[in-house]
Amino acid sequence: MPYYHSYSGSGSARQPPPDRRPPPAASGPSAELYARVARRYCHPAFNLGTTFVSGVRGPVFERVVHATPFWRLTTFDRVPPTPDADVPSVLVLPPYAGHCPTLVRDTVAAFLPGHAVHVAGWADARDVPLAAGAFGLGEAIEAVADMVTEIGGAVHVVAVMEAGVIGIAAAALLGRRGQPPATLTLIGGPVDCRADHAGLATGAAARGLDWFMRAVIAPVPPPFEGVYREVFPGFFTLTGLLTRGFDRSITDPKELFVGLVAGDGDSAGGHREFFDEFLAVMDVPAEFMLQWIEAVLINRPFAAEPGQTILSQATPPLAGTPLMTVEAEIDAFGGGGQTHAAHMMTGAASAGCRHTEDRAGRFALFNGARWRASVFPRVADFIANHAGPPKPSRPAPTEDLLTLSGLTPAFVARLNREGLYFMHQLARLDEAAAGHLDRRLGTETHPLAAQLGREARRRLAEAGRS
């Protein structure tokens, strides 16, 4: 498959960073779109440096808790003003179909203020040596079960798009071990593809796995660490989508953006940023992708059809696991009941929580203004309703720096860049530290840090007496 080598192999060449590369010779929307699709994107970072907790902006630290060649569990540590406050633990499963895990950046950002967030980071298969072995659907399911065990306690699993079946099987596995997740939320992930309006399931069944092995599987070229590993190349995620749903994109790029993020409510700038995220792809182990295609599109063991063993068990696979499913009205591959069908595996199909987002495409379910304003509040409420009662915490004095005399949001942002987020941090400044802070802020001619420290100490003392 020489075209894979010409695409992915070019990523190994020494190239300037994307922001320093010369623009394409042609100009205009169509040329820009072509340049974006043709570019090999570096793996992006989450870059979630701060978040609001209890109305106060605080720092966020990204920490890898556990790592293997094929996945790693990342935790986002917050520094809240009330450190002993109890919040639900959430494990976000990004789609594993060629996109980088940071596709769910907006999902993670929405959860951060009120949840302890963990993310399953799937590895780029082109960087995994052959000696690491295989990583199929079964290994991915075991990995998620291991992640939930590693986090410990009540864990709320949120599976996005293609990760849905991984979340279902992992929840069933944990249930058999007597440690089911606290809740399972499926966002836009196909489960029963009999309502597949895109025709992918019909096409996959007609072609069979042999066709996929010949058409979309290729070895990793040198000099990547995973050289000769059979993979589903990430760029097929882009080619398949553009060919199937956006075949007029080069002549009408606006239609491409509208179709991709239909109804998400974001600005044009937000669309551009998300589209760059969407184009950042990675390779997937061939065994995983082929097993996923076989399970979801061809054999469909999750579909509620007579004779399917997964549904004819004495105890349904998701019995005892509170389930929420979210679909988009105009999603051809995941909507139309394809995700809601998962409730057939709970033993109480009429129970559970279902939500269909009107006039929205599938990416609006986890990214953009529609996700933040409509979908996320419902998911957060579902999690809260199944979370244990919060542990009692000490009443905390006000920590918002904006309540200090004369401070503007712009100056508070400068303090944040110096690592100062809370009033108690300013209260701890001694004379020497205050002088150093004034020099860094450029306020040494009119010293401000010592004055802020005195006011912070006074405010905290008053709050302690009340």
C-alpha cells in the first residue's frame, strides 16, 4: 500500500513546526481546506492549564497514572479552594478509530470544574514496537476494566462514539467481577446498526473482513518504532469520512464545516480549531479495527435479535449498571436508535436515561456550545443522581482574587500566570517573596504584592472569626 508510505512516511522527515511552515501557493477556502487535509498533524496536547472550581480559577495538572505500550491512563489534578470536597470520578473513553484522544478536549474541559476527570489515552500504533504484541478488542476491554480498577471507588464511565462498545463490554466484565461502574454513558456510539442510514453495516457485511484486510490495512513503514506492524492508517478516517459524507467539500468548504459540526453552536473560529483537532489522526492496530468492524457492523452481537447469546443470558450484561445514551438527530451512523439500543442489555429496556439532541450532528454531542449548554448538563445531572452523597467538607473562606481591592480580571490573569490562584497563596507571601513578585509583575515602583498579601490575610482572618 504505497500511498500509506507516502503519507505517513513523510511524517518522519525533519520539518519545521506547523506555525513556521510556508503557506500553500494557492489561496482561498478550497486551497486552505486541501492544505489542512494533506498536512500530517503532530499529536496535540490537551493544554487544559486552568479551570473554575467553586467559581475560582485554579490550576490543572495533567498526570499519567498508568502506562502500557498501547494505552495510558491520564488524570487531571485540580487544585480547588476546598481540597477535601468530594466530587464524582469520571473516566472518559475517546473514540478509538483513528482520531487522537484530544478530540474529546472540550468534553474533558466541561467535566473538570465539578468532577475528578480521567482519560483513556490510546497510543498511536505506529509508535508501538512489534515486540509489544497484539492489541485487539478484547485487550481494549480489559484495559478499560483495569483503568476503572486503578481509579478505584465509584467510577462513572463516559464512552464517546466508537468507544461505546468498549465501554459496554468493560462494564459487563466489571459487573461479572462484582465491581460494576457507577454509571455508563454512551455518546453517539453505534450499538445496533440495523438503523444504519449511512449504509456502512450493509456494505461491511457485503464485503466481508477479507476486503477490509486488503483495502484498509497496511504495515507501518520505517523509521517508526512500530515498523511492520499491521495497522489501520489514521488517514483513512479522513478519507472515508470525506468520501462518504463530504464529497463536495473541496468546492464548497462551508458545507463541510456545517456538516461536521452541525448544530454545535460554536463560532467559525471554534470550528477551525476543532477541525484541526479532527484532522490530527493516528494509526490503530489492525486486529482491533477488524474485530471492531466484525463485532459492530457484521456480526452485531450487541443487537437485540433472537438467538444472540449476549442478550439471552440469565443475567443481562448491563444489569445493575445505570445507563444513559445520547444520540444526534442528524447522525447517520449512531443515531436513529443505534445508540439507544444499548438499553436492551440492562434487563429493563424502558428504564435508563435517553436523550436525542435535535438538529445536531454527532460531533455536537461532545464538542462546542451545544455540548456545553445542552448535552453536558444532562450527563452531569445523570451522574449526580447516581453518585453517593458528598462527604462533609469544611466551609471555605472566599478565595476569589477578584474580590481584592482594585484587581481587574486582566491583572488576576497575570497573577495566575505566576502560579497564584487563591487568596491563601497571597496571604503566605513574606516581604522578600512580595518583592520578587512585584519585580516579575513590573509593579516595583508602586509595590502591590505586599499590599495584596496584607488584605488577603485580613480577609481570611475575618472569615475565620465569622
